[in-house]
Amino acid sequence: MNSNKYSICFVLFFFLFLMGMLSFMFLMYFIMMDSVVFLEWEIISFNGLSVVMSILFDWMSLLFMMFVFLISSVVIYYSHSYMLSELNLKRFIILVLLFVISMMLLIVSPNIISILLGWDGLGLISYLLVIYYQNYKSYNAGMLTVLSNRIGDVMILMVISWMMNYGSWNYIFYLELMNNDMEMKMISVMIILAAMTKSAQIPFSSWLPAAMAAPTPVSALVHSSTLVTAGVYLLIRFNLLLGNTLMLKMLLLLSGLTMFMAGISANYEFDLKKIIALSTLSQLGLMMSILSMGLSELAFFHLLTHAMFKALLFMCAGVIIHMMGDMQDIRFMGGLSSYIPLTFLCFSISNMALCGIPFLAGFYSKDLILDLISFSNLNLMVFMLYYISTGLTMFYTIRLIMYLMLGDYNLISIYCLYEEDYTMLSSMFILLFMSVISGGMLSWLIFNYPYMIYLPFNLKMMVIYVSIMGWFMGYLVSNMNIYSMNKFMLTYSLSNFLSLMWFMPMLFTYGISYFFLNFSQNLFKNIDMGWSEIYSGKGFIKIMKKYSNIYIFMQMNSLMIYLFSFIMWIIMSMLFLLLLI
């Protein structure tokens, strides 16, 4: 084992872990003293407009920093063993470190310009990490990721230009203006759109499962506490800006549908990492929907508990993928609990925390969320979306455990299992400990007083009912193959629609991104070649050929064309008459 490789991972693990503990100590002091530290450094001033670098330390930023430092330290330690065959490990570790620094910049910034630095840093470095393996799949995934996130970047840039009217970019000073200021309402719409792109809500959901092309340690970091939660954290910081607007109602609907869509798609998926990515998408929908109802502290609580068990879940998936010789298809797995019992323990506990099994991390936030939903004045559709999505979480979790850990091993011909890796296990056990205790710990740190919610017995037990139903369905589906499922449960076309994330990846790659990329490519090609080459000689023949094909098609003796022309003529006549009247 190369000591040089070991030293960089170990040194950074120790440093980041120490920073996490330091953040925790400051957090306890800040909570006890109820204090906030606001630092400001003026970089440049022109025409009465000052560009400043601001840093805000309060209980929220320190708590989030502690979690990000802890998870990133564990991920770097885990990477030492996972990326052992990597020739240039230092480059990988530096990229991960830059990613963490970008996230820190985003967390401590009360200033929209420094937020842009962290926001764009996350987008750029996530692209570099997604294309890390340098194959066609990762290049396509990276392009989809970066193009989807650019929409959010543009929104942040537009917010910066709108906020020039106020003379400063420290947004925390202007949040109270929301109720009577039209410009602040426009800013809130842009912030919500930016958060939706980064947190992969419908219609920007397709990039998140595609980003699974990145190495597993990167997935553990990106999909737990950094990139995808950046949008949620931004909305938590802007929570006073989010008034009772139409945009919030739209966000509630879209995030509820994201949660539902991801839960359904995960039940049709056979790629191990993609199932976990879709579960992340489902939890992000839950956080955003809670935010749209104005419960920002509760969304922050679920964000932190989710970060712990989701990072652990990805790490367990990484161990399993290594064991299976880089195979990610769950149909080839089975009976792994006999060979990797400690990994199975971590995998099961993180899955149970995801489902909200009592007294694990996920239970404290999820149960509180669903109790408050039952207590709120919501319509039936939103109520059903929440509870069905909770049942679907149990559904795909039990299906995954049945496929992976129980039953027979399905890859006998290349029997390649070996003993568990100590480095990976030791890093996983840190997160295992946190997945068990973090929910209870955070419920005392975040809330000043305990929530006591009194509900009727059946409404209180609703979570248990949908969980048992989801558990039963997951058990049934894990014992049937996909063909029998299509035959007995759904028709093929409907199952195709549900399994492909409601055709979103297709619509947003070929439908939108492809059109704009193709348009820009043709535009630059025309500029390079010059108009004389396009509209003379060979280029003119191409244009003539294209239009002559259209004319030939229109002049064919087809009843369909005549009927279509007649209907179009009638519609145009009716419109003309309406305009005259």
C-alpha cells in the first residue's frame, strides 16, 4: 500500500474531522449565548455601490458546517480504499476538497455575490467529478448536469442585477420588504427557480439520476449534504422572502409530484446507485414541499438527518459494487448478508432510518413532518401525495433489501466475494453511529421547545399503516420478475411511462437541451463558413431538396392531408370571423 496515497487521505480526514468538532463546540456556545457573528470586508466601492465579502456565523450555518465537515472527512477516508486503483488520487481528493470549500462559501454567505461564487463552484466541480471516469455515459451525464444547473446560475445572476436597486447585495437586510415591494417578489420567484434546478425538482429532475456516473464517494458527498441540498438551504435562508404567493403553491405541487414520481420510478429501477439517487430525489421533494408550507426549521432538521443515512447508504452501495466486480444490477445480487455481515448491518440500518423506523435518525424528522401535515389545512391531493410517497419509500427499500441481502446469490459463475475492507468499514461505522443518534440530538438542538401534536388515533397511526402496506408490496414485488409485474399489475405502456421518470430525461435531453445545442452549433458553423457557402452551390441544393420534399408530401393524393387542410381552413375562418365580430 502506497504510504503517500494513505497520507493525503488520512491528513485531510483528520483536518476535516477536527474542523467538524470545532464547529460543534462553537455551535454549542452560540446556542447557549444566543449569539450571531457577522463579518464584512469591503472589496471595492463605486458610485455608492459597495461590493463586500460577508460571512455570517449563526447556529444554522455552524450546524450545517459541522455535518458537511463530518461527512466529507469520512468520504475522503473511505476514498483511500475505494479509489485505490486510481493513478492520480491527489487530483481526485483536491476536487473533493474544492467541492467542500464551495459548499462552505455558500453556507456562511449572507451576500448574494459570495453565494454565486459558492453556487457556481458547486456546479463546475460537480461537472468535473461526474465526468471523472471519462467515458460516453459520464460525458453525457456531465453535460446534462451542467446545463440543468446553468438555469439556476442565470437566475442568481439576475437576482444580483435586480438587487442593485437596493445599493447592497446583503439580502438579509431586505427580507422584511417582501410584503410591499414588487421587486422583492420578482427576486423571490428567481430564487425559487434557482433552488428548483439545484435540488432537481420537476421539471429539472433528470440530471440527478444521471449524475450517478460519478465515483461512489462523490455520490455519497454530493447526494447527501452538498450539491442537491444547496437549493434547499438557499430557500431556508430566504424563508422570510417566501410569502403566501402563487409561486409557493406551485412549488408545493411540483415538489409533491417530484416525491411521488421518484418513489414510483425507484420501484422499477434495477441499477443500485440509481435507486438510491431516486430516493434522494424523493427526500428532496419532501424538504421542498415542507419549505413551501413555511416550515423552514423542520426542512432544515430533515436535511441534516437525511444527510447522515444517505451518505452511509451510498458507502454501503460502493462496497457492494466493489464486491460484485463493478456490477450495479441488483438482479445479479442476492444472499450478500452471509458474506458481508457488517456492511449488511450498515445498509439495513441506513435503509430503516430512510423509512422512518422509530428511534433512528429519519424517524424524528419524518414523523414530525407527517404529523404537521395531518394537522395543517391542506387539500386531499397534497395529503395523499405525502402519505403515498411515504409508503413508496418503504416499498422500494424492502424491495432493495430483498434483492440484495436475502435469497440466493445469482452470480455463481464469477464468485468474487472477499472479506470486508477495514478502511471502508471504519468510515461507515462513524456514519452508522450518527445515523442512530443524530435525529434525537438534533431535535433538542434545533427546536427550543418540543412539538406536541395531538391527533385522532387513526390519523396518528396513518404513517404505520402506509409503512406496513409499503413493506408488504415491496416483499411481493421482490419475488416476481418484471414481466409478470407488467402482466398482472400494469400494462406495458403505463409501466414504461412510470419507470422512465415520466419521460423527463428524454424530454430534457432531446426535447430542450438538444434543440439549443444544435441551434448554437449551426449558428456558429454558419458564422465560420460564411453565408456564401450556405446559400450558394451545394448549400442551396440542400435547401431546395428539403423544401421540395415538403411540397411533394403536400401534393400527394392522401385523404389525411385533405382532411387536415380542411380542418385548418375551418379553424382559421372561425378565428377570422371572431376577430371581425
